Amino acid sequence: MSILKTYITTQVFFAIIGTMNKIQRKFLLSADIQRWLQKQIFTLDKIEQFYTKTDENRAGYYLKYFPDTYIKIIIDSEGKEALQHIKEGEYISQAKNNVGRKVLKKNYTVTVAKGEGESVFVFSEYLKGLNGLYILEASFEEAKFMRESETLETLQPFILKEIDKDEKYSDKSLALCIKPMEYNLEKEFENIDAFEAANLFFWQVPSRIYVRDGVALLLYKNLRLLHYYKMNYQGKHFSATLHRLRVILRRTATILETFSDFFNPKIQHFSTNLLSRYYEETKFLRYLYFLEEYSGTRENVSLSFYTTLKSLISEEEMAVTQMLLSQPFVHLIQILTRELHDQEFEQYKPLKKEVKKVVREHLEAFEILLAQTKEGYDEKMLERIYRAMETLQTLLEDFFHIIGEKETQMIVDEMNILLKPLREYRNCKERGIILNDIRKQSQNETLNITPLLCEHEAELKERIEDSLKLLRSSRFYI
């Protein structure tokens, strides 16, 4: 190794272990920087870097300085780094266990001493999977030299933005995550605000976005819809408004459960429980509205039943309205809105890849449940199957344009073979429970509820049985 090469490598070592007392700045550059570099005197290093699988207390990565310098970096539980030279054989062996991508880059090092103290500018040109990415790390001995740096001033036309605190450009993120994407997340939130609330169902998550940001935008849309339907229902007690409110309650809880790792565990747990509780507490009124509409189609519904129904509807409307005005409901929307902007749990992974991964996991779990029904099933098993399909339906509807419309539609069509009769069967069972509750609450044991009971429960059971047999032979692909 040449003396110059040894010097450069030593500087890298110092930067890694943080023993050099320098002011460092980091910038994202345009590819045009190559034109500027061609006119400079620089030293060139070609470097390969990869991370290995980690245990609980120790993490590590490896560096190769072409052609024949190999370095191992160990990071302890406190974040301190230690390095050592290793032989080629160990490097090649560990390379088989790498996680993420191997980062390959060329470092152009320009040292400026005249009039600026000694300032070092390292221009990294990334290759292969990160092709087109250019990053500058500038080191200054004092803040004064940075402020007065003519070189830094000359580089301004090539600087796209400062990335000192942008984790997606860290060595680790570049190795373990996708090529960094650039977009204005706050602008995306503003785009949602620009929609009329009634049209928000037509809003779609952008496809080129990180998964955590995509989920945050989707939840923000849901929070706006919750507020919109809450206000509408308070103004006029329409059954359709309550139905849409309940749909958003369930869908928001499903998204929080599915992507729980992206949020503060306490907030996620509190919000999911409250959303689910509100969904259950509004179920009775939803059925009362249905029975009111259904009663109008049945000639043999007694006047006493209809009078009891109207009285119960009035009481439940008041209770639901008070619930929507309550402090917990208002607090729920406020804390979730704040949580969406918290970047503590950021994961620089692509939305499309992660959504497909989640959907595949749920499809596999659904297939396992289907297989278990071959040995028989009870009401609890049917409920588990229904919940699994409900979650899948939410994910497919929210991300159909990300997953692929054709693939999504094929799965939805096949699932509906079972979902539709199972949903109707559950409604029949719950309707019977609700009707018996109405009879008890009326204090009239002779109140005739028979005309409103489900008449085709046995037929639905047969359809469910046939659907289970059919779907057990199916395989779902995304």
C-alpha cells in the first residue's frame, strides 16, 4: 500500500471512530459535479461496503478498499465502533452473510489548504444499485473556515440540499434500504387537505413513497373522513352517514394493527382499542336503522314493535352523538394526527414492496385457516376467517393501485365467494340477538319479532360449506 493510500485510509479510520475534532457537513449533489471534479486534483478510492446479520448486542459491517485492503467494523451496544484489518478470506466468507445490498462507490478526495485551513471534500459517486447518487462530505478544522470557504461557495450550483440529519442517506440506510426517494411529505398532506372531504375516498396513496409515509398519509385521510362524518352525523342522523363512519373506524383500526411497528406502541394500542370500541358501540344503532328500513318492506310487522323501535333509535342516536362529542373521541383524532408527523419510527423501505409483503403474509394466514376447516369448523373459526378476510379487504382496497388492479380484483372476486355469504350469515345471527334484546328492553315478552328474523340461515350455511370446499383448493398470489 502506498504512503498516500495509507494516509487516506487512516483519515477514513479517524472519521469512523470519531477522534478527529472537525466540523462536518453533508450534501446531496447533482451528477453535474463530474464536470467540476475533472478540473481538480484529487485522490481516488474505490470502496465496497456491506452489513452482516447482527445479534442483540453487536452489529457490524465490512469495507474493502480496492484492490486489497479489508476492514471489519464492530459496533457495540452503546454505539461505539472498533475496527481491525482482516484477511481477504474472512471478508469473502462474511460477504456471503450480508444483509441488504453491497454498496459500491468511488470516493474523490479534494484537499484544500490555501486560505481555508485544511479542508477536506470527499465526493462519493455511488455505483450499481445506487447509480446516479452523489454525496459530498466536507470537513473543516474550524467553523470560521467553513463560513469563509471559497470551495464550498463554488460548489453551490451543484448542491441539491443539505443532508446532515437525513438518515436515509446514512451508510446503513443506503446498504439496507432502497435508493433514496425525494418528495415533499408535507406537500402530500396538503394535497389531502385540498380534497373536499366527501371526495376523499377517491384519493390514492402515491406509489413512489416510503412505506411509513404512505401509511401516515392513508391514516390522515381516514382522520379527515372521521371528522367529516362525525360532524355530518351530529347535524342529521342519517343511517348512511353512520354506516360510513363505522367503516372508517374499522379501516383505521385495521391499518394501525397491520402496521403497528410504525407508531408509538402506547399510542397505537390506545387508538386501536378506542376505534374498535366505538365500532362495537355503534353496531346496535346500525342494526336499528336497518330494522327500521326493513320493517317498511314487511306487511306483518306490528305497530307496537315499530313504536318500540323508534323509541330505541331516538335513545341510541342521543348516546352515539354524545360519544362523538366526548373528549376521548376528540383526543383520539388529535393524538393520532400528531403521531403521523413523528419520524421516530421511520423505515426507509418502499411502500409497494412492504405492502405486498404484508398482503402475502395475510393471504398465507388465510390459507392456513381455510385448510383447518377441512377437519370441521365452528362459529369461532368462522369468525376468525371473517376477520381475516375483512383485514385483507381493507388492505386490497386501500392499496389496489400499488399492488396492481388486475391482481387485486382476482383475489377480491375469489374471496367474495365466501365473504358475501359469511357476512350475510353473521348479519342474520346478530340480527336475531338484536331483536331478542329489543323484545327484552320493551318489557313485552309477547312482542312479535318473527317477521324480521332471518329466513334463509340454513341456505347460507350450505353456501358457506360449498365456498370453503372451493377455496381450500385455491392459492392466492400477489
